[in-house]
Amino acid sequence: DAGVTQSPTHLIKTRGQQVTLRCSPKSGHDTVSWYQQALGQGPQFIFQYYEEEERQRGNFPDRFSGHQFPNYSSELNVNALLLGDSALYLCASSSPGRIGNEQFFGPGTRLTVL
Amino acid sequence: GQQLNQSPQSMFIQEGEDVSMNCTSSSIFNTWLWYKQDPGEGPVLLIALYKAGELTSNGRLTAQFGITRKDSFLNISASIPSDVGIYFCAGRDTGKLIFGQGTTLQVKP
């Protein structure tokens, strides 16, 4: 049973550029959440996608956008990158309809903005 | 952003010792979770708590959901070297998770 997968594992960009990160959920899960984890901090919620729509959003600017595809996979896009966007970006999948449903995390994408 | 207060920030213990860490919040949560994160990995779910006062075990790990629903603690008994890592508490607020800052655990063989 494949868990949550993310690509790429590492990425280096320069300020002002745009980046797209990808996530495939755990088999049987239909909901994808994205988190940003700065060094030495706990993950911060960015947004959650269900049925191809953004269902909930954290305190992140509009430069952060996302998409969910019919196969439940998801993308996170960040425009006009800032140095402060350097972080580990985590994707988590879940299935709200299930009892005891919780979020399972992927290994993350390490983004470095120079 | 909103975070939970987790303590201690770090711990350095001898193998075989018991460990206790806790998490407090100014807000009420209906679900408390404990995750462990190893370097270069995503957080892995250890224990989920759904009811105030609930005490749940997973092997050598035991966690409790505080009566006030504003706190939780995690105990690890008879620590071993592979317990090394960062432990995060999280409260679930509708669909999103609110995380603590983490407790870094180091175990000396």
C-alpha cells in the first residue's frame, strides 16, 4: 500500500520565480492538505482540497494556490517567491468519511529560495 | 500563525529512562494527535485521542486527552535509541491541524 508521495524531493529557486510541487495521496484517501514547515518549527496549515475544491485555507497570501485533480492528486503553486518561502512543504492525505480518519504525511519537498 | 505550546523544547535522556512531554492550548480541540518526525521525513502519526479524559497506549507510548480539552501529554516508557526524533502535538480544528513547536528527544545509549 503506497503511502503519500511528493515530488520533487528538493528544489532550488531564485526570488521572484514560480514553483509547483506535487502530491499523490495514500490509496483510498480523497482529501489533500498542504503544510509549510520552517526550520525548527511545527508545520503550518496552508490549505485543504476535497472534491477538486479548496475547502479550507490558512493564513497564507494569494501567492500560494493549489489544485486537486480527479484522481485526488494535488499541486501547490507558489508565485513570486520570497526568501522566506524557503521551507519543507508537506502534503497530507485523509478521508473524512472514515471513522478515526487522520492525516498521513508525505516525506515533503525541501524548497530553497536564493 | 496559531500554535500550541509544547514543552519541554528538548530533552536529553539516558536509554531506559521514561519521558514525559505535554502540550497546552488556549483553544479547545475535539481531537488531539501526537506525531514523530525524523530528519528528512514527514511526521508519522503515533496516537490519536478523541475524547476528553481518554488515555490511549501504543506500545511503550501513552497519551492522554486533558479533561479541559485544552491540553494533552505523551509518555514514553523505557526509551530506546530509535525514539530519537522530534515529537509534535497537534489539535484538529475542523479539517486543519494546529501544531506545537515540537519536543526534540535525544537518547544516550
